[in-house]
Amino acid sequence: MNTTAAPLTGLRVLDLATLFAGPLAATMLGDFGAEVIKVEHPRKPDPSRGHGPAKDGIGLWWKLLGRNKRTLTLDLSSPGGRDVLLRLAAGTDVIIENFRPGTLERWGLGWEELRAVNPRLVLARVTGFGQKGPYAHRPGFGTLAEAMSGFAAVTGEPDGPPTLPPFGLADSIAALATAYAVMTALAGRERTGGGQVVDMAIIEPILTVLGPQPLWYDQLGYVQPRTGNRSRNNAPRNTYRTADGHWVAVSTSAQSVAERVMRLVGRPELIEEPWFSAGSTRAEHADELDEAVGHWIARRTRGEAVDAFEKAEAAIAPIHDVRDVMEDPQYRALGTITEVDDPELGPLRMQNVLFRLSETPGAVRWAGRPHGADTDEILAEAGLSAPAIEALRDEGVL
């Protein structure tokens, strides 16, 4: 990528956050040219470096989460660390942090101190429960948001327990929302000339993507139950096993698609039923529709089923695991997986940037770097002399 053409070139971001929403938001900004400096405690690196599988003792999750970031060690709780952070903040556009409310204030790094050195700063505060309210000071993780938002309550089989996702769903949704909030605040800065605080509670964005459940309850007293892979809004909508032991997913959100599916599987007479004319009433007959679709798919291989659905212009997709994702021709055509040359581990394949811009594209320029790899360089750029940097290191600040 030509970094001079990247849309966020010239934007400077300090990533003070850990696990996972805040750092991922910073990654998204870095993917499109922002200069992101990852600040970690000198003796307590970001825990993501130790999450999940590792190769040669090097955490792979960090290689993804830390991409396009320079790394700096700094003990923010020390007076020396506070002074350095304020010095860096003076030339920074965005700070992203996820300490419990009041922590930065206790260190003398609250909004008033930061705004005093840089009135144009945007401070994004990403916490489990937000900056106010009875839960604000509780430790918060994405799992708690998945529980509290109603996601777990509607996920799983009808006769089974509430189900949590096996990955950081709420954190990832909050990261997207945080990146959007930061860009919105920066756009506001162009109008007002001043920065502001972004208060992002991880429990909120996931509630938004769950759809109109609060509205349904408010107006109808309706509480969405667990329906497994089925939907209360349309049918047939499920996963089905193919003759060769694979699985496929079928969706009929559009009425025209539902009709095509029933013609394809040899049950056109069902289209004439009065209840077939709307998704919600089709859902009341899901057993009959699933039996028709499932029986047809069970007699065909995955390839045969997908090809037939495609010819009929009906919606189907294979159930992929990561091995399939890496080889899928559509993902290949989009460049969804990119290869990065890493000095520690050699070539790495990981997800590419989130979207494609025709004129100012983003890119993965490097994978996550070692702990504190850029400390001396960053501090020298901030005007600290080599003896001053060594003194801070001797004090345990770096």
C-alpha cells in the first residue's frame, strides 16, 4: 500500500487498551493508514499475546490484533509514565483505552488533563458497562455482554440451555462500533475544532444488532424464544445434511426465494397454501417445510445441492470450517485472506482489511510486533534524548 494515499494517513492513535474491543478498533484504523502506537505495560504485556495457540512461543492472535501498530512500553501508573503519555497525547488525534472508570483519573490522566494538553483529542473509553450507572465499576468482558444483551437467551436449541459464542462476538461488534464512533467524533472535530469523549459500553452494540426485540416487547409483550437454526420470521431456514456428510444452510427471507426453493425440491403445491404467502406464517409450518427441503438435500452431495440451488436462483451456502474458508473461490476473488511476511514467523495468512476502497485502499503492512519493539524510536520522535530514555528505563517506566 502507498501509505501517502491511505485515507487515514496523518491520523495518530494511541492504543492503551487490551482484550479485545479497544485494540481491534485501533487495528481497523491502522488498516487504513492511521499511525497506531500500541502502549503496553513494560512487565505486563497485552494478554492477547498469550491467548490461543502459539508457534515457537509467539502468540498468533497478537499477530492479527497487533498488525499495523508500533509497540511502546510505558507504565502509565508512574509519574514518569504519566509525563510521557501527556507528551505523546499533545501530538495525538485519538486515544483508545479500556481501564475501569476512574483509573486514568487516579493516574492524573483523565479527560481534563488530556484535554488541557490537546483540546482536539478524541478519547474513546471502551468498557463493559460504560462510564456511569450501577455496574460501571464492575469488571466487564464480552461474555457478559453476550449474556446481558439477550443474545445467549435466543441462541441454542429450544430445549437446550442458553448458548454463548465460542469467540469474541460482543467485543468484535463493539470494536466496529468504536471505530465508527471515533470517525464520527473526528468528523465532528472538523466542525467544532474540539475533541470529545466517546463512551462505549460493550453491552450496547450487540443489543443493537439483535434487532427489534425491545420494540417487540414494548408494543406486544413478545419475548423471542430459542429456535435453534430456525427463525420465527421465515421458513424454510435451517441447516441440512447432504448425502456426502457435509452441511448446507438455506435461507428464504424473500418470498420469491421461498417459492423457488419449493419448486426446486418438488413441492410446488405448498406454494398455494394460504399460510405460504408470508414469512411469519411459513415459520409456523417449519416442520413440513424442513422435511421437504431436508429430504431433497439428503439425497444429493453438497456440490450437487449448491449447484442446483444456484441454477434455481435460490439461497444456499455450504457450512464452512476454517479449512474451507481458506480455499473458497469467492473469498479468494475478494482477497479476504492476505499473506503478510513476518520477521519472526515468516509468511502468515490472516484476514485482510474489512472492505475495499477503489481509490484509497487499506492494507496489512505488517503483523503484530514484539513487545516494546519501537519504544526508543517513538520516544525519540517525541523529543526525548537517549539519556532521558535510559533514565526512564532504569526507573522501570519503560
